[in-house]
Amino acid sequence: MTLQETIQAKQAQLKEQDTTAEAALISNTPYIEFLATIANETELTTALDTVIDRMNQMKAIVTNDGTKYGVNCYPLPERIFGSVMSRVLGIVSASSACFTDERKAELTALTHVPYQIWSVAANALGKPAYFNKTHLVPEYTYAMQELQLALTAICQGLSIPTAYVVQVTPDKLNKWFLNSEIKANEKLTELY
């Protein structure tokens, strides 16, 4: 047998091993469920990223003194809330910038979820402490039961399985609030 024939024989053997390994994966239920879950979450996050992009493109509101107020929508930390709920919560948080009739109508048209539900969710989500140019703004704590109800309605309206709502827990919200407070205090320390 020549060197070339030996290499080709080994290639054929490796291809057969690959085919056998792939066939075994087909019957590996946990692996198939993992890939299906990732595919579903990828579809959901892509759709939510489109909503976030469209919100960020909303026309800025200009006040009488010339100050511009745009919508700044971004996901909350994925490592805390997961890829889907971090985006949903980011939209909830940014919905508070939709306070004009025009923006309320845009948000409702974009998401097919009534603005009133977004408003309830934003109020129930609260706000962690943050640094506001010269001082620390204290947290406005969340209302868990009201938040879960509003998030269930939002997920249902966005065609997101409502099972994702359980990813938003008091422990995770407390972690987000604590991390935000630490960052705000660091900024305050840097300034003074």
C-alpha cells in the first residue's frame, strides 16, 4: 500500500467514525434539547434586539430650553437575567422614556403590548441606585408580585414563553441593585 492509499484509508475510517458519532448525537436527548433551546433563545433575542434598536431610533424629544431626551434602551446584565429576560427588562426600563403620546403609541405599535402594561412593569421594576453627575440617587425598590404579573403579560404579548418570567427573582433583582449601587459609589468616589 502506498502512502497516499494509507492516508485515504485513514480518511475514510475517520469519516465513518464521524458519521457514527453524529448518529449517536441524534439519540442524545439532552444534547438535542440543549440545541433546540439555544435556537429558540436566539430567535427570541434577535426579535427583542430589533425592538431595542427601534426604540433607540425613536425621535428625541426637545424641551423648550433645547434639551434633547432620547430613548436609551439596552439589555440589563445577561449574566444575571439570561439572554431573553435581560432584553425584556431593558425594554421595561426604557419604556419610562416613552412618556409622550407619540412615544406611547410607538411603543404599543412596536411591541403589541399596551403602554399601560409597560408603565406598570417599569414602576414595579424600580430603579437601582445610580450616580447623577454630582450625587448618588438612591434606589427605588421593586414590587415583585406586580412585576411578575406585568412581565407575564408582556411576555405573552411578545410571544415569549411565560416560563421565562421565573428567571426574574428577588435574589437576581437584589444582585442587580447591589452591583448598580457599587458602580454608583465607585463613580462618586472617583469624583470626590
